[in-house]
Amino acid sequence: MLSFGASVGGKKFSINPRRVFRRKGRRMSNSPLVGYTQISPNSTNPRKDSIKKITIHHMAGNLSVENCGKVFAPASRQASANYGIGTDGRVGMYVEEKNRAWTSSNAANDNQAVTIEVANDKTGGDWHVSDVALAKLVDLCTDICRRNGIQKLVYTNDAAGNLTRHNMFAATDCPGPYLQSQFPYVAEEVNKRLNPPPPALLSYVVRITANELNIRTGPGTGFSANGSIKDKGVYTIVEEAEGPGAKKWGKLKSGLGWISLDYTTRV
């Protein structure tokens, strides 16, 4: 397991980004997506609440994760973030998740939120961010939600949701027009991963080729017969399974049971 060098006040030490902590019975850890770590002295240790939110910011510049770490390194800066994402999609960590970063000008929010700074690939205007950084932002938000038990990311365009912005708490343009416009997309994409739709029900039609085909109560000849099909008709299959006596068994939509698909052709 890799660890990454970090420094505070010039002292070097190492932090494993997967290190696990506990708060009020919940395991707390850092993202395995982290590729660079420089711990900032600007944080409240530990955070005073459990993680319930994510707050996204922009860097207002095209900073690498290393340069973002340098910005947060001086204690005089009085600012930090849990994570940063560079235009190249690399992820930096500056405050561990067990601790509150000083990011959003709002202690109540930041004690509940994991905060993320995202680099801009264009300065000024709509403060665009790269597609690579945006994709990594979705990855990171999904990871944060999974590890912290956040079942759904909700963006309400105000502080009531659990996906929040800096300009909800302070008079600032952060996170910039472009990234702000992507908040509904980020929530939607994260939620697709957190709550994927159930697989589509299998359904197709077959024609019976045998003169008489037994219907069985389960997928295999070891199950008892429940009648038979003698009309060489067309039937709908809604489930497949392997079992003795056939290469594959199909469950009839009628609910009567299972038939051997060896004696059928798809219509």
C-alpha cells in the first residue's frame, strides 16, 4: 500500500490516503484517488460533525495539485480544502477527511462537507474547467459518497441540499459560471453510480420445436413436471438459468414453470 509524502511547518511525514478513522461509529477514510498529498496547517482537527455534504469550488486559475498545495501551505493563508483536482485530472489532498478544511466561509457547512477545489483550464470569462477534471470530479464525489454513507447527492441551488457551492455562503463568484452550471450534471452522474437502475428484465419469444416439451417447476430435469407443451407454439421467456438436462433453461412468462431451450428457436 502506497503512502504519500506530506509536510506541515517544514516537517516531513507520510499519510496513507486510505487510512481509516472513526467518528461517532462511522469509519472515516481518505480517497484512494489521491495522487499527491501536502497537508495544510489550516484546518480544524477533528471536524465537529459527520460528513453529510460535498462543496465544490474553483481555483480561479490553472493550478497543478502541487501548486494548489503550496497556496494552502502557509498558516498565514488561513484557507484550505480537503481535495484539489488539476486540469489533468490528478487529485491532491490538503486536509484529511477526518478534519474540517477552511474553504467555504461557513463553519457549519465545512464541518459537514468534504470540500474540493477544481482547476480552471481557462482564466476569466466563464472560468471553464477541462472535461478531464470534470470527469474526475464525478469520480471523486462518487467515492466520497460511497465511503461516507451518502446515498444520494442532492443539488437544490441553495444550502438546503447536500451538494453546495462557495457562493451560497459568501459574496464570491466561486465556483465560476461554468462549473456552477455543471452542478446538476455532477449530481445526476454521481447518483447514477450510487443507485444504478436494476437490470432490464429479460424477455424474448421462442417457438417450440419438439412435439412435446415438458414444463418443469425449476430449471433442471430434477424438478417435477408441471404439464407439457404440444402445440409447437410461440412462448415468451423472462428468465434464463443453467441446470441439468439442458444447455439452458427458460422461465415461461405465464408462470407455469421452466422449459428446456434446447428444443426452441428464437422468433
